[in-house]
Amino acid sequence: MGAVSSSHAAVVARTKWVSTRRASPPVPFIDALFAGTAPDGGLYFPERFEPLPASTLDRLGAADLVTIGTAVGTHLLAGDISEQAMHALVGDALDFPIPLVQVTDRIWALELFHGPTLAFKDVGARTQARLLHHFTDGTPLTILVATSGDTGSAVAQAFYHVPDSRVFVLYPEEQVSDVQEAQMASLGGNITAVAVGGTFDDCQRLVKQAFADDELRKKVWLTPANSINLGRLLPQAFYYFLVARLGTHAVVSVPSGNFGNLTAGLIAKRLGLGIRRFVAATNVNDVVPEYLRTGIYEPRPSVRTVANAMDVGAPSNFERIRALYDDDLDRLRADVIGAAFDDNTVVAEIGRVHREHGYLLDPHGAIAWLGLQRALAAEPEATGVFLATAHPAKFREVVEPAIGAPVPLPETLAHALARPRHSERLPVSYPALVDLVLR
């Protein structure tokens, strides 16, 4: 349903976007952006990767995020969007800092939690909202997204009051933090928070079923907003280029749940960014570290942990990663190592790092930190960067007992907690979801 603006559609795209399952024809970016998934059920990614010119990579080494986003975004979407339009779009979306903070002599934190919802997903969600607006002609959109935590609040804030859009955010009831629920369920207006009586994997299955439902898509123009959508995924590649400021090929540790963040990092590497290797750091939902270790990939039901945004037993974006490497496990192992940690280890490390280094970690950042320690122990000459993906105050119920002290609440979170909230309760039932969307 719907249409794209003819002024944009008339531009001939230089890059085609293909399905991870290779059973659907290549499409232009605009089609991939609005479809989310390919007709064969796969996820879209570029047909080929052209590395950035060496001169551009040199220039971006000391550039700010808007300059990086403009250059990388225009390169990825060559022929689909002008540099001028991309600069305006990125400048409006990424109006907050992303600092590199030194924690020890060898370790830096890339703090991605300074946006409106204090989580890294602000980068992708805010850019996606503006990309969708750029390419539409005012046709109403229905945004449908599953979240295990921070995706929902980021998407809700990014699309709040955006004209001609409705947003349904599905999250597992009683399995997100109080702050995360407040940020999703207290907005109202064009945002509907949906508390599903199941797990994140149940939420994700419902969303996938909706996007595969041709009858539903004849009635509403459905667009996904989690990292299965290119508009959310690709902007996450931007901030990896900030690591180049360290002037070395660093080891980068990524807290990984649905694996969109790591996918974006691997895309940045394909574009020419010098990263030594990545750590796929997970909680006990460790299907990817197990695959890297054994070569056997066995998705399974998710287990609830203190790092709830990573409680994913069947990560969607890992399909993209396998496609990027043509399912060549040895090539993937050359770029990515896995690590997994249980709750007791994570909580203890939050306390230890606070005592010894004066740095405050949230549970997801703590997992990335732990993964980085393991990687750097094997490479004593390397510099390390871990992604700090959420403000510790969003997980006060975990962090405060770990450090034995209160965590100050940022003003934006205090306001969200003070607002009344309302969620639609939904069983794990696809017909119930359809009724809600068509209501």
C-alpha cells in the first residue's frame, strides 16, 4: 500500500538490495526500506559493498558524527538521496553527543546513551523516522515493532507526533524495566504500547507474522522499525567510525541480543573502517557464541536475565551476518569472537568496575566490558573499545545493589516515570494483534 514521492523515486539507484535467502529479486533501497523483509522471508542487505575512498576514510578519522553520517549514509544510498538531503536529515536526527570515554590505559567506552531515551537505539530510530518521512508522500504508515527493552522506547520517541504515522510497540509483559515501560507507555497520541503475555521471541514472531500477512498489508501500510529494517540498521554503522579517533585498529566489543548492532559494525568494516576484530558479547542467551565455538546454530527459547534487551534466543539479524560471510564460518571467526556471561558475573563486575575505575556500567555495557577483557587478555598489545549502550539509571534495580549506592535519575527519565502510562494487554495471539492494528 502507499507510494513514494516521485521526486525521489525518479532517481536511479546505484545499489540494489538483496535478500539474505537469495530467492527474491534485488530491489531499490526505497522498496527495501518500506518492506522490511523480502518476499522470501529474508532480510535485505546491499548486493555489494563498495569501500569508501581512502581520502574519505582519512577525513572521517577526526570528523564529528553528523559529518560521518552524511558521508557514510550518502555512500550507502548512492543514487537514492543527495548529500545535501542526507546532511539535513542526519543533522536533525543526531543532535546529541557520542563521546569516547577512557576508562583504563587500554580501554575506552563509546557512550551511545546520550540521546532522548538514553539508549543507543536513538541513533537508528531517529534517523529511520526521518528517512521514512523523506521518502513518503504523506501516505499513512503503521509502524509495528517488537522490543525486549530499549528499541521500543527509542522508536516511540522517534515517531512521537510524526505526521501520518501510527506506532504499535510490542513488549513482553513484566519483562522490561520500569523505566523502559514508562518511556513506551506514557506517550499516548500516535503511540500504542502493547504488553504481550509472553517472551520477546513471542513478540517478534507476532510481528514477523504480520509482515508476512498479505491480507493485512492490503489494508494498512506496515513498516517495521526494529533492526530488521534497513532504516534502523544502517545508521548504526555511523558511530563505529568514531573509533578511528583512537588511531589504531581496535578490538570492539558489542553487547549483542538481536545482533543488529554487530551487523552494523561489520558493515562499517566492509566499508573500510579499520577494526581489528569484534567481540559478540551476550548473556546466557548464547546461541551465537555457541555457533562460533561449535559450528552448530541452534536457536532456542530466550532466558530472562538482568540484561533484558539481550534476552533473545533467535536473533533475527544473525541471518544477515551469515549472509555477509556467505555462511563461511572460518571467515566469520576471523572477524568475530564470542563471549557469554551469567547474571552473577555481570552484577559482580558492575560493582568491581565502579570501585576500581570509577566507571558506572549498565548490565549490557558490563557484558561488553567482560567480553573485551577476555579478548584483550589474548592480545596484550591491542586497544579495546566497548559499546556502552544504555544509561545505568535505566537499570537502577540491577545497578544500585551492585554498587551499594543510588544512581541519580536523569531529568528525562524522571519525567517519563512521573507521567501516567497505559498499555494494551495482548495474549500471544496473532488474530488479537490483527484486531488491535485494524481497530
